[in-house]
Amino acid sequence: MHLAAAHQWLREPSQSLFRMQPIDVIEEGPFRPRNNTVPVPEGFGLGVTLSQEKLAHCHKLFVENGPMNQHFDPDSGGKFRRLPLS
């Protein structure tokens, strides 16, 4: 988000990756666009706090199931789906 805020060329909501974020691991919760804008977090570091509980949950999912890939569809013979996923 900091990078997008610093670049004048990224200005349309369609250029964000919010819709591709299946799980959020920050204490503050997922970023939610309002009026086509998302405020850049302020504070130390990147301005967010990692949730140890959510991070542990994602680690467990990774250990049990491998990497997440929302585009992989095992029913389509190894092909990848395209956006929008519906």
C-alpha cells in the first residue's frame, strides 16, 4: 500500500490486490476502500501490527495444505482460473 501511495500511476481501484487477499494477518483487520480510497497506515514500521494468532493459523494451513493458490482448480485438469473468481 505504501508503494501504491507513492506512485502516481496507481490510482484506480482495479489496480489493487484487495480482492485477491484470502486471509488478513494484521490486528487492525483488512483494509477496506471507502470512496475509492484507502488511507495509508501511519505508525512505526509499516503502520500495522501482525496478529500472532492469525499468522499461526496461516502457518497451520500452509503446513497441512501447502501454498494457497486461489487460481488453481483441481477439477479443470491443472488449468488455472482467471479473475473474476465466481
